[in-house]
Amino acid sequence: HLGNCLATTWKTLGNCLATLSNHLENAISNPSTDPCDNYTILDEPWRATDRSYNWWGLHCDRDISWNGWYRLLHLGNNVRMPDSCVNQGMCGTHAPLWLNGSHPRLEDGVVRRQVCGSCCLLKAFPGDYYVYEFVRPSACSLAYCTGVNTYCFT
């Protein structure tokens, strides 16, 4: 599973980094795109790391028009994207997408992180939550995960 993830990641990393560089430059130079002021809540229980997929309900984030920043919730609670490997078949999909790196501190501002199979920008906020700028995954049966054991408390 990890070998396939790494192969897919290397294949798409060049395009992903170019896209993210443009997004990062825009976010820094255009204050109206500040994720603190403009994000969408993403609270879909099927994305949780403890949710397996059913053959009739396999989710695919490639079919979503990702636009802007997203704040992750699980059943109304602030959560983080998992930052360690998530088992195949969890998060309502065949190949879960998880953050390959640490979450930023408040003073880090907007940072770029690799996601298994894709990549994203993210930022920490006072109030103990994060926002993520997701990109369209390179293949179907890939979906971004929310951690069920990664609740953020203020």
C-alpha cells in the first residue's frame, strides 16, 4: 500500500508543487484569500479514520471541485487530518489521503505539506483548529480523511 502511495505521489508531485506554489503566492499577496476569513466547514462522518467503505458507497474526492480552504469537523467537533498512515479501506474509500508531515504551529503561517497521493496547504489558528486547501486527487477511490482521535480542544 505504501509503495503504491509513494509511486503515485512522486508521479504527481511536480504538477502539485507548481499548482501549490501559485496558490501560496496568491494567498500571501492577496489578503482577501486569507483562510482565517474564508473557509468552508467539512463535516462528513464517512471521512473518519474509523469508517470503512462499503462496496456500494465508495467515495472519491476526484469528483469534487475543491475550491478554497476547508475546516475539518467530525460530528461538530474540530479535528485534524491524520498525520500518520491510515489503513486501506478506511475513511469511506479504498485509498485514504493523510498528511505526511506535522501540523503547523500558529507562528508558522501557511505551510505546504505532502499528502499521500496528493498535497495541500494548511494553517493553524487560535482556538485550536486548522484549515486545509485541498487539491483534486490524481485518481478515484482517494478521499481526504478526518481523524476521530484527533479532536482539538480550546
